[in-house]
Amino acid sequence: MTDLHIVTPGERDETPPTQDAYDAAVAALHRHKERADRALNLLAALVDPDGCWFDHHGGCHAHGYPSLEPGEKCPQQQAKELLAADGVEV
Ligand SMILES: [Zn+2]
């Protein structure tokens, strides 16, 4: 996870990257994409397709999160939203 370096505005180098540096950056992006895809597939397998059900305090008892704070979402709902943003409906 340490092979991807994000350049911040203060450290921008005007020298064009070498082909090797470009190829290494593209390879690093592909590795991260593969890992992200694996994680999303795993998350899709783990997420509960059933909806949340809340008590009068806002805790989700369907998924075992009875102590959610006001405004806090159930992690299962957060996972579904993350997957939906990637085009995966659960
Ligand atoms: Zn829930």
C-alpha cells in the first residue's frame, strides 16, 4: 500500500516523468484497482440484503448496532451505499 505517492501542489516537479516512472505509476494504479475490486466483491458478499430496522433510539437491531448515535448510519447501510456508488446493488 506504500507504492502510490500522491503529489501535493507544493511538491510538483515540472520535469516530465520518465517512461519507467509512468509505467510504474500505471502498474501501481492497476494493483490498487485490483485490490479495491477484490474488497468490493468481498463486501458485496458480506452485506446483508435485508434492510435496517431501528428502535426508538435510532439503533439498528437488524444488524446488531443498537448504539448508533443520532445521524450515524448503520454500517450495513453504509456498505450498501458504497457498493451502489460503484454500480453494485445488494
Ligand atoms: Zn442496519
